[in-house]
Amino acid sequence: MITVKLPAKIEQLENINEKLRAYMTGELEPLLMKTQLVVEELLANICNYAYDGKSGNAEFSVGVVTFDGEPYIRISFVDGGKPFNPFKEERDPHVKDSVESRPVGGLGIHFVKNMSNHYIYSRLKECNVVDIFIEAKGYSGNK
């Protein structure tokens, strides 16, 4: 598992992607692109909503966990911003509407929900905690 504490700024995405590329090798590599997209959406959410334009920090971690004998990639973000449950606050993304008639926003969390097997929001010790689980079929513990 890797854990990184960083400023909650979108510019940190390349730093996180670098860590993901180093961690997700071997049997995990096929899940890298999906993991990077989920991470980008979650980081953007923190940058846009958690701190109301003020500076703040976030903690990112990724690792493999096992549920009932099945491996999953666990992506976690923790921030100290205002309470915000992205899964409850999600706007209807109007995916069937034309691009021109759709309101801006709402697609990121829609994608996260559809690319993950499980997603959880909790508020612990004045922090937002978002955990995403993506099934890692075929992962045997060898990277």
C-alpha cells in the first residue's frame, strides 16, 4: 500500500500518477488507467469543493485488500474540508441528453460509481473519507 499526504491541488495529480505507475505493475497494470481516472475525479472533487477556494491538504492511499477471498484495489482520499458526500450530492448527469443541453458537472462521480464495485463516504474526526473498491480479478498477489 502507498500513502501520500499532499496539498489539495489538481497540480498534484502527476505526483499521484507517478506513484500509481510505480505501484501498479505486473498483474495490477491492467487496472492502472481505470485507477488513474477514478483518482483524478476524486482529487478534482476535493480541489473544487472541500476548502472553498482556500488551501488545504489531502491524504491519498492505494493498495490491494481482500474481501471474501477476492482481491480489490482500494483507493482512499481523506481531506479536512467541509462535510461533503459526493455520492449523495451528485447531480443527475443527464447522460442521455445531448452535450449541448446537458448542465456542466456531475459526470465525474457518475463515472467513479460505474467504474467501481463499491464506494463509501464517511465523516470521521472532522475529515471526509472516500473509499473506492475496484475488483482486481486474476490478481494473485504478484506484482
